[in-house]
Amino acid sequence: MSDDVYENNVYSLKEKMWHSKGTVGLINECAKDVYGRMKPVEFFQYPFVANIDGKEFPSKLYGIFRKEGEKVIEIGECKGRYRIAQPANYVEAFDSYCGKPVETMGFLGSSKADKLFITWVLPQIDVYGNLINMFGFITMGFDGKYGEHLYVTSDRIVCRNTFNFGIRDAIATQNHGYGINGNNGAIYSGKHTRDDHVERFGYWMRYIDQDAEKTVELMKNMFCKMEEKPITIDEAFGLFSNVFPYPNDKSIFCPPELVNEKKEDYNTKVLKADEDRDLAMDLFKGAGIEITNTVFGAFNCITEMQNHHIDSRKNDGTESILIGNRQVVMNMQLNKWRNL
């Protein structure tokens, strides 16, 4: 997949980005200063009009557009109650309510530039010297549907791929202790039908930032307990077998005329479970990234597997990440194993 970044509208503090686009900052900066060096992005909301026999009839639907010179780009549509907010409004809210230096910022959607992300640094989680970087991660959409979302993730966001990885990580870890209270696996999701939706979003940014140290300590304690519990190869296989179970034998309960068809489907599911177990075991035995022979190591095998080794049939994997089987597997694994 391409980086999906709009032109050079992307920023990273001190770290070069793989796609070599945008700007790498050398000092801490506020969102207003970072955005001020980007190409301006602004959206407009116009009512659709039906032209029937030369007469114009107003519609309850509105179109959302972006102008670029003489070019008009259609972004999406919405109803009249939708309160569009500009990127500059979110930038101002971030500086006012969060007030932290920007770690990364960028526009996604290629020429549409219909998504904006901003991240900032939260306290690290230290699991016996294994440091896990933590970021506050806000996403804003301007297509009339996506809305605004707040996550906590351990992934550094600089493109579409890392954007998706960050959401996967937030879902797999329940936003690293903050839980999922909004849509799309977010801690919070804002509604554009309120006049004060940007202000309310700002309150949540500030709340998460101020509460971060306490919540990070809770997650550290949970992960340390998982790291303190060693497991054998056989025990790891038992854990992975629970995550990737065989189908129930009752799945081939059917009339004799259809039994061959059912058996074929049953055998396919058994083969898939075996492949998933084998992949998880390969990661646990040494192919994974810094995997220890502990419950925490087994947890990392599953998250690495779901995030980096399993292809999605969707175009960008987002639907599978947010509401599909990947979310189910990672949530089940964390909720079961955290109490072992």
C-alpha cells in the first residue's frame, strides 16, 4: 500500500519517515506551528439542489468539498445538522487543551486529504527493561461520516499503514488500559451534530494526557505479572489452541446427501486452525520480535501475528482491524491471559 499521505502534509519529530515526505522537526513544537508549514486544507459544505423541469428544489443533503486552486474535489455528503470543523479548529483545540509538543501529524486520503491525525508522547511502559513507547493518537475525518476519535497506542503514526497498525494496537490492548467507549475501537468518539463537538474532544485530550501516568502504571503492573509467569512450549501450544480452536464436530451434522460438502468445509477450518497455531508457535520459538518464554511473550506472539503476518481481504485491512476477526482474536487473548 502507498503511504496515502496528501502531498507533503506530514510531520515527524526528530525521526525520518520511511516515505521521505513532509518535514522532520528538530525541536519540540506546538500543533499550530507544525500545521502552519503545511499546505492549507479547508472544507466547505453546500446544499444539494434538485433541478426538475428547470425548477430548483432544495435537498436535505449537503455535499462536502475541498477547493484546490481552480479544482473542486468532492469529499462526501452529510445532512444539514452536520457541523463541519476545519483542520485549523482541531489544531487550535490540541494546543489549547492538550498543550503537548506534536510527535507526528499528517493528512491522509491522498488528494482528498480527508483525514487528519495528530500524536503526542505519553509516559513509557517499562516491563523489566523492555520499554514500550506510548502515544496519544487523535484522528479526525472530514467526509461527513468518520468523525473524530481518540486512542492510546504504542505505534508511531506517519502514514496509512502505521495509522492502521495504531488502531489495531489500541483495540488489542483496550487502548492500553483506557478501554473502548467510542466507535471504531476508540476511547472516545465525537459527534459532529453538536455545536461544541471540537471543545468536547479537547476535554478528552486533556483528560487522557493528565491521567496517563496512573493508567500506564496499571498497565505496567499487568504486563509485568504476565512477564513473570514462565510457560513451556507445550503450555504455549495449549494457549494458542484455545485462541485458534478446531470447529465443533456438530458442524458436520447434516443430511447424508450434504455430508461431503460439510466435511470439506470442516476440513478447511481445521487446516486454517493448524496453520494459525503453527505460525504462533514459530513466533514463540524464536521467529518473533523479542519474544520471551512467558505469558507476556505468548501475548506478543498473537499481537505480532494479527498485526503483521495475517493478510486482510479488505483493501486496507481497516474493517478487519476494527470490527472483524482480528479484533475478536486480540481482545479474547488479552482478556483471558491477563488473569493467568
